[in-house]
Amino acid sequence: MGVTTAYMLGKYGHEVTVFDREPGAAMESSFANGGQLSYGFASPMGTPSLIGKVPGILMGSDPAFRLPSAMSFEFMRWSLQFLGHCRSGASRRDAEELARLAAQSGSVFQEILNDTEFEFGHRQAGKLVLYKSRTDMQKARSALDQGETSASKRVVSYDECLELEPALKNYTGQAVGGLWVGGDEVGDAARFSEQLAELSARNFGVKFRFNANVAKVEALASGGHEIILSSEERERCDAVIFCTGVAGTKLLQTLGIKLPIYPVMGYSLTAPVGQDAPKMAVTDAGYKIVFSQIGDQIRIAGFADFGIASEERRRQRIQELIVTARRLIPEVADYSRIKSTWIGARPATPSSLPIVGTTKRNGIYLNMGHGMFGWTLSAGAAQKLADLIGPASQVSQAA
């Protein structure tokens, strides 16, 4: 999100400096995510069906979700707002808006690709979302009936799922059918971000300050703001754009800006492909696990754990992800040669819709809260913010 925003603003002629506490680009939430660009299927986490799962989530018996080990007022407030968005009317409106944002972002992403020659395992794979109940199938069918008709999206039977993706022949999960989305894509978000950062620096003069932790942002009496790093180094700027994860909300609170963003932990593993690696991007909706073949690697990602998990919980959930994936599609990966595992805190809003735009503080902008669809929405969100700020020449004339 941050790199794409810097790219857009640099392209618009602005002098841009990116401050990142990590030693390189996209090393946190984007580093090893599910690798799916869900331009045709981006749905909110809060749905009416989730309300029925609440008892199981509270009891810890739902494999896809975990609650915080210690309840806090912050989580209770966020969860009440989240449950409000699970109601059918609110969820439908959120889904429609999210789908619109995703489609717009897909168009902008293609424009970026037209101007670059990146290699990040990118391909149009199509997506197959597996549903374990006929109720879920009917809801997916109703959503299609209410939305715009598309030849690249349809509800399919389980037999059709097997025809579309033969690697599911040894699938052991519960599925009665699924949703096929023809245009969705896969790729490596971290590799894409690294190359976009290099291009932004080379072509537009964007400066990247890595290992630079922002401790405070202060407004200046003369206008503009001052960035104060943990090293006590200071740098002045005309405007500040927050493209941060959950940690950025605390920094914003010092400016009097409170956002309804809460961490939802996700996990992944990357390994060489196995005998039954799917060519399509496969999502098991019940377990909230995705399988994406990126080059000669398989990326398996999943789960939704509310709050920052302890080290013990993280190790446990990684093992649960491995066990669950092996059970669902036994030969999907070469588990004896797991290349890496990843744990990330996805910044989620109650509606699953990102917060992009201005704030009550002049010169402070937001591009945050993209949850599980950060890479999917990144191009469109960055374009939206860049258009809001405008080209550097227009900003100079207005000043």
C-alpha cells in the first residue's frame, strides 16, 4: 500500500519520502500473504452467516477464527461495530462497495503493469471458492443475481469444480460446490513491491528511508508537519500520508485521530509445489485457507485471529495451518521442504472497507485499513488518494 501510494504521487510530480521501520519494502503484512489479486471476488469478513458461527468462535471450536487471549475495551468496541456490519443489509452494501473498489483497482493495476516489466510470478489464474453448504451456495447465487451479470463469474457444482481444477480430486474437505471467478490473478506481493520501489526511486526520485521508525508527527506553526524518528532525527514536509498497519493508529491518536482498525492475524507457508498443486487460486471458504501457485512455489495462507497473538499461539497456528492444508489436499505441497512461514497482522475495519482520504487535521491523509485485501485494493486506493491530492503543479498553484 505504501509503495504503490509513493509510486502514484511520484508519478504526479510530488517529492516523496517513504519512512519504513523495516529494512526493506513490504516486509510486514504484504511479505508472504495469500498472493491473490481478488479483483472479481472481494467479500467482507462480516456476513450474516458469521453470526451463526459466533458460539463456535467463543468456544474456540471454529478452526478459522480465534479470539484475543485477553478481552479489551478496544476489541469489544470494534467487535460490536463489526457485528453490526454482519447484518444482511449492511453486509450487502459493504460487499457491493468492496467489489466496486476491487474492480477499479484491477484496472489501475493493469495500467501499472503496462508501464513496467516486473517478474513476480504474476499470472491470470482464475479463482475457485469452495462452499461446504447449500445455504452458502444459495447466498453466492443470490449475490450474483443481485449484482451485475458477468460471463467470468458463476456458481458451479462440485463436479464442475473438479472439472475446472483436477488437483481437487484428492480434496478431503466438505464442499458441495463453489464460485468460479475467471479473471482473478496471483503473484508475489513482496517481489512486486520491491521492484515498484526501485522503479519509483529511479524514475520519480522517491526516497526510501528504511530502518526509520517514526516516533511522532508534529504540526508546525508555519504550516506543514515535522516527522520525528526514534533516532530523534527530524524532517519537515508539507503533508503526511499514513499507509501504516495497526501500529499507525497509535501514532494517529497523538494527532487526535481515532480509527476503527483492529489487527486480524493471518498465517502462511511457502513450499515447493506438490503433485496436486492447483493451477487456479483455490479458497476454502469454511476454513478461510487459500492455495496459490506462484511460479514453482505454492503459497498457503489462512485463518483470522483477532488481536496480536502470543509467540506460543503463533507457532501453534502455523502448525495447525500445515496440518489442515495437508488434510484438505494431501499432495498440494512438498511439506518436507517448506521454504518459509509468515505471520502478519492485517489492519481490519468493521466494514472491511479501507479508509482513504483526508482527516480533520489539514495535511494529514490516510490510506489504511485494507484488511485481507491490501494488495487487491492497493492500486485503486493509491490512485484515489493521488487524485484527491492532485498533481504537484496544481498543488503549487493552489498554494
